[in-house]
Amino acid sequence: MMRRIVSGRIVRMGAAGDPSMIPLQHWARVLEGADGWTGYTHQWREPWAQPMRELCMASVETLADQDLARSMGWRTYRIRRPDEPLATNEIACPSDVTGRQCIACKACDGAGLVYGPDYLIFFGLSRV
């Protein structure tokens, strides 16, 4: 039944809470028929959340947290003020720059791109 519900759709993990609170094997079943997903977790430091690297980005607030998360194998998603510069390996969220929606982008889908860029959003923008 779940496959039929998500078939042909992009799943926004965490729309109703932190996705790491649901075990990876359950997410794997949910996402099996989806066309893609996006997700981030604030629980990336927790040992029990490590398997979620496959599906989610680590939500970080500081560059030190970003470095730690990267060293643990996570890609990151960071909120910054508009006056803060981009850090090394960061790119601005396409939604903030071009208005491209998550459903079209799908770049925040976990460690599938371990060496891919980290994303950040501007604090307070309404499109996010």
C-alpha cells in the first residue's frame, strides 16, 4: 500500500518531525516506490541516528558542527544569516538563489553524494 501512495512522488521526510526517529528499515520500505526524497535530521550526533546518513542531511548551526558532521560521513544543511559568507564546500540552497523548489532539486537526499556540496539556507526566508 505504501508503494502505491508514494509512487511517482517526492517524499519530504520530516514533514511531521525528525525522520531519524523512525528506523532506517522502515524508511527504506516507505521510499521504495518514491521518485526521490529530501530530509534532514537534528539528531546526527546520536549513535542510533548514524544509519540515516544514507537518506538525510545533518542539520547544523555552526561551522564547527559542520566539520564534525562531515567527519562522521554526513552531508550538511546549515542556516546562516544573509551577511555570513559561504564556507568551503557550501553552496546556497537553489530555492534561495533561483526559487527552484525542493521537488525539482532533490539534492538534500543524504550521503548519496558524500563528496557533494553542503547546502545552506538564509535565515528567515519564507520559501524554505
